[in-house]
Amino acid sequence: GERDGIIKLYDPNTFDEVSACQIDKGFVAKIGTSAEYPDMLITVCPCHEYAGSLKAIQIKPDLTMEELKTMRILEAGSNINDMMVLDNRRVILTCGTKPDIEVWRLDDLKLDSKIYTNGVGRMREMKYIESKDMLVVVFDLGEKSQLSMIDMKNKGMIFSVNEQWLFSITLDPFRNILFGVVNWNRIKCWRLDGDSFESYKEFEFDYPGHIIPCNKREIIFHQTDNKVYALNIEKENYGVAATSNKLKKVSSLILLKDVNKVIAHDYQSKLFEVYKY
């Protein structure tokens, strides 16, 4: 997704652009995919200069794209900050400025129910723990954040802890560890112990960005330069995993597990570079 409301489809082997589709006027903040419906994308364009949207996009057999359904128009005060597709539950979850998480049916793209959060604050991000059937949600509380765990079966909050301001969180699929970027200068780790979090380790860095667990030993992340870094959590050491000759600044990272590649993207130059790992 790009800042001009365009989504683009790329071949993951050659990284050639296959097709593009204008879905909105604003920037595309989130794209969700489903294994159950591989020819469908769920997109979020937040409300800023223009009204935003939550839409379903169809990928046709010739790999061109077209709008399938507008699920919601987002006006000021009703933004969506995060969205995810849960194939095991056949639902789409959205959260944001409203005091609840909305549950949409994947089959007909209609609103099914809501998970109420007692108006704690604006929701920034959420992650799903499939083995526990639980959500981890980040609430913004001004200069601080609240990490909460929500039981998807009973749709209730079962544990919360206040933290310093959290920029982002990442769930490690290899271990029961949650990573978070705290106050723009630290990577913090929590162990998921039953139905709660336990603070585990912290590492100081200069403006760490997106964190991606790439194996059972290491995570990769970016800072404010043209490098990708790797951190070994247990040994507590880190180093430069890759240096870009094209990108002035790495703005985000994407891991492609099936082809063992990492994409580093620069928002300003609109360039991306691909690494093998």
C-alpha cells in the first residue's frame, strides 16, 4: 500500500510489479490477507485529509484488482488504527479510536459483534495468540500505554499492565515472547506466562523501528539509518545484518518466510531492497 491510495501486487520471486489499483484518496495503512480467501484483500485507509475506508478488494484470475465491498467509511473520530484477519475464527478484527473492537464476519463481510474494552483509551495495535485464543492490545494513555490481554472466547479483558509509551509490539511465533519498542529508545521483552505478562529483558537503541523474529535465536529490526540489525536475545549481542546501497533510511521491514527473504522499504524514496537470510 502507498500514500496515494494505491495498492500494488508484486511477484515474490522476481519482485516485478504485477498490477495496481486505486482504492482511496488517502494513504493505505494496512492490508490483510486470508488463507481461506486467497483472492481477497482487506484494506484500511485512515481518515486524515480525506474520509478513510475499510474495504474488501478482489484479486481477479488475471491478477488485476477491483473493489469488492466498502465495509465502512471512516470519518473524523472513527479511525481504524489496526486490523487483522483470523482465519481460524473466520473473522476480521478492527480497533482504533472507538472504545471497542469490532468483529466482522469473513464470509459475508458484515459486522458481527463487538468486544467492549470499558473505554480504557485509544487502541493503537493488537496481536493474536492463536494457541491461547487471546488478543494482546495496546491502549494509548497519553505519555504511557497499557498492555491488555483479552479472552476471545468470553470477550473480556483478563489482564492489564501499564507501561511507558509503546510505539509497536511484535509477537514471537517461535517462543512465548512479546517484543515492544518503548519510548523510541528501547526494545523490551515480556514472557507470556499463562494469562499474564512478565517483564523479561530490555535493550537500549537509537530509535528502533519494526521488529521481526526471524528464527528461534534472533530478531531483526531497523533504526534511523540504511542498515538492518540482528539481535540475539539470549546472548544479548547484536550486529549489522545488512547495509543498503539504495535506501537512505529503512522505514519498515517485511519477512517473506516461504522464500527466505526480507524486504527493507524506504517511505521517502519509495524504494525497497530485498535480502536473503
